[in-house]
Amino acid sequence: AIEAALRLAVAEEQFELHFQPQVALPAGRLTGFEALIRWRHPLRGLLSPALFLPVAERLGLMRRIGGWVLREACHVAASWPGGLQVAVNISPCQFEDGALPATVATALEESGLPAHRLELEVTETVLLASGDSALVQLQALRDRGVGIAMDDFGTGHSSLTQLRVFPFDRLKIDRSFVKDLPAGDDAMAIMRAVTGLGRSLGIAVTAEGVETEAQLRALLAEGCDAAQGYLFGRPVPGCQVPAVIAAL
Ligand code: C2E
Ligand code: MG
Ligand code: MG
């Protein structure tokens, strides 16, 4: 049933993007938004990506969905005040046919969004699964001026190795590490190590899932560059972005 419904959803574009603010520290200045997909299911309402993206990947629908996400995110972001960025999550299968740079180029050209206002978020599995081809595509995108961030940093098996393989512009420290700040000694140690690593390598570091003032204080004490989380704002539909821009 899910399979049939999902195929129909792709055909009818029953998806929407929500946008979560990203801020620069220490001041908390708004720098942009991460685009997060939702499925507006005709009967079940709004479904989160964890529920349907794994199925979409298995059915080979992810390239079409990912292409839609790129076009839609660039289109919406082009209307935001200059300087604000949009971050788009890219799934490993979007690297399989080697066409990601072309897909991104088309999305940028059709929307008029300058390349430096787009950042792609990939997880380290991309470089593990798709190897050299993914590397070549990421390099081409970066040469064009698109930012490349490593998402969920620290959760995989070879995060550090990946840093030597590709010059990422940003590391996003996974929420699982932020969650236990500031009480957890190990969480503090890991946060300190990652912010130090970013500083030494000249890579910006964003903390994901910041929910409390106490977590923010711990991040500020370590000189973390940027943050994202419910403390600053939940994901909102595109039409509510102007209100968030006005408020933050
Ligand atoms: P992600 O890229 O790591 O995105 C962050 C997730 O954490 C989002 O969940 C966001 O709503 C949630 N989050 C943000 N701040 C907080 C917080 O303070 N507390 C808590 N508890 N959660 C927070 P969401 O939207 O359900 O997305 C889940 C994952 O699905 C994303 O993780 C990303 O890996 C994937 N995803 C979402 N949209 C897309 C897309 O368009 N394409 C691809 N390939 N993957 C996507
Ligand atoms: Mg992400
Ligand atoms: Mg993440």
C-alpha cells in the first residue's frame, strides 16, 4: 500500500518543504534555512521523512524526489533576502548516475539562485558507497561555488577519514552529541574535540538539535560557529519563512 501511495505521491508531487533556521554564533544571526521534506498524505496528513524516504530509496524513487527537492528549495530560497542560504539534504543514491552536478546546475539556473547561497548536506556514507564518482561530483559542485556540509558528523564509522578525502565546508555535529550537553562529560569532550578539529582544519562547525539555553552556553564556551535547533526555531512551511526572517 505504501509503495502504491508513494508512486502516486511522486507523480502528483504530494511533497512539501519545511524550512528550519540556521544561525551564526555567538550572536545568533540568521544565516539561512535547511530544507526538510514532508509528505502531505491525502489520508494520513503530514508524514516525516524517516517514515517514507527509506521506502523511496528502496523503490528507486529517490532521484526523482531529490530532484524535486533541489528545484523547489532553490526556487523558494531565490525569493529570500540576499545573503540567506538554503541547505539541501542529498541522499547517496542521488550520486549513482553521475548527474547530480547537472541537476544542481539546472535548479540554480531556473531559479536564479547564486551558487554560493546553496549548501548540500551529505552523510559520510556517500563517500563510502559511491566512492570516486561521488568525490568527482562533489568536487565539481564545490568548484562551481556550492557549499558542501557533512551531516550527522560523528555517527558513522569513518568520519575522520572522510575529512582527509574531501575538503568539506562545514561539519554538522549530530544531535545525539548535543543532547547531553552540558552535563555529560563525554558529550562535552566530544563537542570540544570537534570544534577544535573544525578550527584547526578551517571547517565551520554547526551544532544540530540545540534545544536549551544550557546547551547553547556550552557551545558558546567552545567557540562553536553555528547552530540549528528548536531553541532557534522549528521547521516551518515556506510561506512562514518571511515571518521567521522578520523575527530572528
Ligand atoms: P537531518 O538532515 O539531520 O535534519 C535534522 C532533523 O532534526 C530534522 O528532522 C529536524 O526537524 C530535526 N531537528 C532539528 N532541530 C531539532 C531539535 O532541536 N530537536 C529535535 N528533537 N529534532 C530537531 P526531519 O525533518 O524529520 O528529517 C530527518 C532526516 O531526514 C534529516 O536529518 C535528513 O537526513 C532526512 N531528510 C529530510 N529531508 C530530506 C530531503 O529532502 N532529502 C534527503 N535525502 N533527506 C532528507
Ligand atoms: Mg541535514
Ligand atoms: Mg543531521
